Amino acid sequence: MPTCKDCGHSLPTTSGLNKHIASSKSCRQKWQDRLKSFSVNVFDIIQGYSAGGSLDEEDEDEQVHTMVDGPDVDVDEPEIPASADTVPQREHRRVHVEEVPDSDAPMRHASDDTRWIEPYPLESNGDEGVLGPFKDDEEWQLAKWLIQNVGQNQTDKFLKLPIIQSRGNLSYTNNRSFLTKIDALPTTGPAWQCNIIKVAGDQVDANGDMMSAELELWRRDPVTCVRELIGNPTFKDMMAYAPEHAYADNEGKCRIYDEMWTCDWWWETQGKLPKGATIAPLILASDKTSLSQFRGDKSAWPVYLTIGNIEKATRRQPRKHAAILVGYLPVAKLDCFSKATRSVAGYRLFHDHWLPAGREGVHMVCADGRMRQVHPILAAYVADHPEQCLIACTKESYCPKCRVHRDSRGELLSSLLRDPERTMTMLKQKETGRRVAAYTREGLRPVYHPFWADLPFANIFASITPDILHQLHKGVFHDHLLKWCTEIAGEKEIDERYRTMTNYPGLRYFSQGISLVSQWTGTEHREMQRVFMGVLAGAVQPKVAQAARAVLDFIYYAQFHSHTSQSLDALQLALDEFHQHKQIFIDLGTREHFNIPKLHSMEHYVESIKSRGSADGFNTEFPERLHIDFAKDAYRATNRKDYVAQMTRWLARQEAVVQFEAYLDWRLERDVEDEQHEALSDGGNAEVEADEQHLPNSDVQPTPLSRILAALASIAQTFGGLNFMPALSLYLRTTFLQVSATTPVVSQWDRFDGYRRLSIPVPESIDRIRATPYSPPVGRSSATPARFDTVLVQTAPNENNAHTQGTALEGLQVAQVRLLFNLPSHLQISGQPFQLALVEWFTPFRAREGVIQMHAVSRSYSGQAPRTEVIPMRRIMGSCHLLPKFGTQVDKSWTADNVLDICKTFYLNPWIDSYSFFHFRGS
């Protein structure tokens, strides 16, 4: 029978004991005195001891504030005065640079004015000893491969193989000596430390003792991590130390917002610091992730840190190691708490002990070798919506950034942003037991000491950045817009349209439609968005299509890597257009309201981009990618017992190896291949490359098809080039007339070298254009359908189209490539192009259709045959994607392989990729 340890009173149940402690003043006080040594306890959470009520429900505030009587407080009237910061003048933003003294010069001793000290040169000249504990580069390369790819047991077996022992001549002969070498590397990262957090709950065990738990918080010093990043010479040419304003015009009217240092927050914060200060904008990211795939419930909660001084293109590449794992937050079930207090205890635990505050600048050597007074300041926090609310101490049914009422989130309102000082005032007053009306109205949680309360110059609410993956791709598009439109058009019709969609390089083909897809990722969401407007056109009411197009435009604008004032205006106009037409979903019965957190979050994108930079620099896909290296791979390297400690040890060794390799590259001045160059050169099947001006690149040698094209009849049969000979003859006559030469005659015995693909580099990608015939099945390999892509071709100077004047489509027309080939040597003429393409023309662009805002085209005919022409490859400006005009229902005879040949009318798809959207919709 449970017994009170203080008064000896016995109760029949633990619930009765809980009530006894809550009602007895003396027993309750003694419990509180014993709990002072705990970091988190039930008295901190609810200001009292109670066994009843659920703090997860919306009436939690009434349950909490009735425990202690006190006056009603409303902090809305009057408002807490805002800080009187003004826009800083330019002279306040100058960065003072202190030169680092030359290490070779003698140093004056601090305590003796007459003696000079010359340090002994510890490092020998040349490259001797540069490999640290390893005797040569081959031994180091083997060690690097082993630590990055092989487990400890297998490493030990490998090093003990007789052939390795006899011929390897290695300085490490087993796993122990091998790890000793790795631990001796001079490039150790920030040290790990483990803090034990004691947690006391409100549950009593069978002995009458209050249940408690000890949790481990593994963390590193954030200042040391910043020192590692800002001083890494690898980032020397990718680093900024002061804010700037960038403009797209000479008049300074069109701002550019991309990197963090080009935006408003850094500019404004710089003026609040002393002259000579350098800001290191801290970007934190956290996301709880599962470690065990098929069994067990192991999970980790990593927190990553990077700095806004490093350009975002570098931060997004995991191989650049521009982000550091700064800690593992404790993951616990908190069984010592009842259901009524467990949720709030989790909130309280998250904010406990893990991010120390610092107000003074720290001297750091930066990547350019200069010493600066660096102020690490929290600038951005990357997280999904539940974690955003956890950070902001708000309920998930409220906005973590602004004070909008939860029932008004579906409206386009300009709500006041949350203020840290005002929020802390409410929390402190709530902690005393007062009734705070604004506390309830704004959906705050009883977390009275959040980690951000004492951080200098930090506004945690403004630091919460857009989350493109969860808010737009998964949230607004997949969870809402797609479901609404599918309900209106019908699941069967939507599936049929996705199955019948025209092909395009890299576009996912949903052979079974989308209703049977069981696992969705950001990749599937983006693939559906690329053709979504073509799927909807004709299947839904015009107002539905217009609202959907506005959402799609918003998603694509939000993904711009660099914004201007105009693109942000277009982003806002897209959001406004959706709200103007959203009523149609209520009228059709698919929605009752729009109080959706992720839909409301779209209202904060413009201001967030102006303040912190383009949203692609803060995407939650980045920390999810880091989970592979810092959580999942680390966990697989453990024995599953006390795994967090083993994970930190494994990660420390991995980081030491990576940093040592970077040091060797810098010290030995070795060339490091750029990842973007690797991406562009990947896929070595590209037969014809072109530079940015779309001219043939003479450095790349074309590779012919697997067979030489022989007879002209074979070309017509294999590639569908029925008019190849007349088109080629016309091209030769025109070309030879320009040089006053006799036109040669094309013979049926002439042979032509053909190419499978034309590749044209575009920003951050390669545009690949295919002209491949049908390939029959061979053995176990299935047949490969023919692929003849559509392209945009430069028209003649005298061909004008009023519908495209002043746009990126001016002077362009759609054509389908049938054949990419070389002229035989006897048909070539000096100075004239010999790399040619056989194309079939489409009609000039028609005017944009008002609702879907797409240009329509049809096939162009000469008599009964497609209008065909041979053109130089350099006239091909890039690929394009044509969406079939399905009408109200899909033609049953259409398939993905024949729709391009059967369908009569198509739409030019501006959403096929970001490059096309920027030129055809965003410009």
C-alpha cells in the first residue's frame, strides 16, 4: 500500500497518494524541497502538484491558472514599448580588421622589457612529417578508406590477413593500433561533453517514491564550433564578414536578396554592435529521427550548426562539411510523468541546458588568416512545424511567428509578429500564478525559461525560417491542394492523366497513376508539381485551376535561389491570387475552412526572405540529408548499447579524417575537384556538348550510335524522318548558294553518323535532348521505346510572333528532334556547320490562355506530312516539355508513348523545371 514518506499516511492507491501530497501543505513543501536538485520537475511545469487534467487540451490554461489565485493580467494593454533602434548609418557597419602578427618574428616577453624570445620552429621544412602519424601517403589513403567504409571487426580481420601482414608493411597491424593512429591525428574537432539531466515526474512507484529519470545531453561548445567553421581555409573564397546591399540596377531601386549578408537582418544587427565587430550568424537545425529501421525504437535528436558567413551553395553540400553536429538532445519517453504533464515536460526538457548564452565577442582567426572580434548571434532556426512550435513555446494549433488567432489563420491578414520581450513578460507573470489573458489567447506553453531568453540580439520568432519541404511540397501541395483537386476531378481521371503524360528527360513516369503510391517523399511531390497544371486543365472548374496555378506559382517562386524586389512582389501576388479564388473549394464542398498552419505560413515568406535570405538556404531537406552521416551511419557503427556515446566517438574520428584530408589538400596545394563540375561531367553518355551560348564544344568528341546509319530508307524507317532527303537537299542548296559553290547531290549510298543525345549546360544542371529510336528486347532486357524530344529553336529574323514579343520566348518556336547527325565529309564545306538536326515543326505560339497562363501549340503540316527541316544544332536553344490538352476526359487510345504523335494540341509547360519557370513565368 503506498505510504507518504513524510507523514506516514497510507493510501489505497498511488492516485490517492498523489492527491494527498497535493492537498497537504506540509507534505507538498517537503516534496518540493527534495526536488530542487532536479533540472525538470512537475512543480516547475504546472506550479503545483495535481493528478488530474490534460495539459494537451485547449483548456489547459484554465486548469493551470486555477491552482494559484491571483489577479487577472492582460499584457496587451498597454503594449510593451519596442526598442528604439534606428537604421544604422554606413559608418557603423565598417569592420575593423586586426592583423595577425607574423609567426616568424621574435616575440617580446610580457614580463621583461629587456629580453626578446625567438620560438623554436617545431615543424620541419618541406613536407616531411606532414602526414602526421602515418609514414607515407599510401598508408594514409588506406587508413582513410578503412575508417570511412569498414567496421572495426572487419578492419581487425583485414589487418591480420597474412598477405597484409607480410606485404603491407603497415605501421598499424590490428584495429587497436589503427584507431590509435586515427586518434593521434592533429585535426581533432570540438570536444564532446555529456551532461546528466535529472528529471522528476509526478508519478509515484509502488514504494511511494516519486519516479525520476536521468537523461544524457551530449553537446559541444557552440563557440568552438563557430571557430572551426569561420577559420576553415577551405571556405576562404566562400565567406563574407560584413553585410552589403546588392541591386539589380544602377539606380538602386531593385534589391537583390540571396545570401544572408545581402539581407536586412545582418545590416540592422551590425549597427547594434561596436565598431570593428564581425557577426557570425548562427543557423541551427534540429530534427528528431529514427535510427532503427525494422525493429526497436531507437531514435536520435541531432542539432546542427552552420554560419551565414558561408555562402548557401556551399552550406547545402554535405561533402563540403560546412555544418557541424553541435549536440544530441535527450530522447526520452518520460514515463515518470502522467499524460497530463508529459507534453509540457517534453517542452521544458527541450529548452534546458543546451545552448549557453554569450554577450561578448570572441577573437577568432578567420578563413582569410585575419583576426576579428566575432559575435556569434542566433540568426535562423531550421525546423518543421511541430519543432517550430516547440522552439517558440507555442501550441501546434497556433502560428510560431505571429499573434494571429488560430481561427483566423485562413485569412490573408497582417498580424503582429511575436516579440521575445513581450513573450517573456507573459511567461514570467504566468509563472507567478497570475491569470494572463494574452497567454491563453496566443497559445503559449508553460515553459518559463526558454533557451533563447538570454541570447543577445536574438529574436527567436523572426529566426524561424520557411520550410519548403514540409510547408509547401508536403503540406500545402500534397496534403491539401492535391487532395482537393482529386476529390473534384475524380481519382480515376487524375490517375489516367498522370499515366498518359508526355515524356521528358528526368521526369518521373507514374505508370499506375498517383493513387497507389504508398510512400511519398519530397521527390515525388516535386515530380507531380512539374505536370500538375497539365493534369488539371479541363478536368476541374476554371476557378479551381486558377487557385491551383497560384499555389504552384508560389511554390516555384519560393524556391528561387536569388530574389529581387520584383520576384518577391510576384511571390506575394501569387499568394493574393490564391486567397481571391479559394472560396471555390468551400463552394464545392471540399473544404469547410482554411485554418491550416502550413497554409498560413506562406504569409511569412516574403518578410523572411528579405530578412534572412532566400528560402533555399534554410530548407529542412538539408538536415534530413545530414541525418545519414551524423545519425544513421553513426548508429550502424555501434553495437547498439550506450549507442550515443559510441556515435560521438565514431563521428569525432570521421571528422578528424575529413579535416586532415582537407589540411593535406591545402598544405600540399592539391587540386580538389569541384562538385558542380562533377555533376556536369556525370553521365558520360553525353555525345554532343554545348557551352552557355549553345554552340558546339570542340573539346568534346561526339560518340556515334551503335550502328552507322546507312541507307536513307533506314533513316525514314528507324527515326521517322520521312522527308529527310528533301529537307537535307534544301539545306545543302541554301548553304552552298551562300558561298557560291556547286551543290552536291545526296546519294542513297551516303552514310551519316548519328548521335543519341545533345547536351546543353544550363545553370546547375545539364539540358539533355534525346533522339533515340526504338530498341527491341534483347535477352532479359526489355524493349526501350523511342524518345524524340521537343525543343525550342531559333527562328529566322523575319519571323515575328506578337504573342511572345518582349518575353523569353521571342524568336523561338517548338520543334521535335527526329535525328542528330553529322554531314559526311564530302558534303561538308569549310566554315559551315556540319553538326545538324532533322526537326519537325510545331505552329507558332498562340496567346496565353487566361486561367492556366500557358501558350498552346499544334503540329505544323505541309500538305498531309509534318513540316520538316534540317537545321544546325546550334539553333537549338534547349529542350521544352509539351503538356497534352486532355479536354474534359482522356482519350482512351492515348498512351505515354504515342500521345505526342496523336494529340492535336499541346501547352508549353513552364513548370517542368525551375529554369523554365524563371524564363517563361518568372521573367
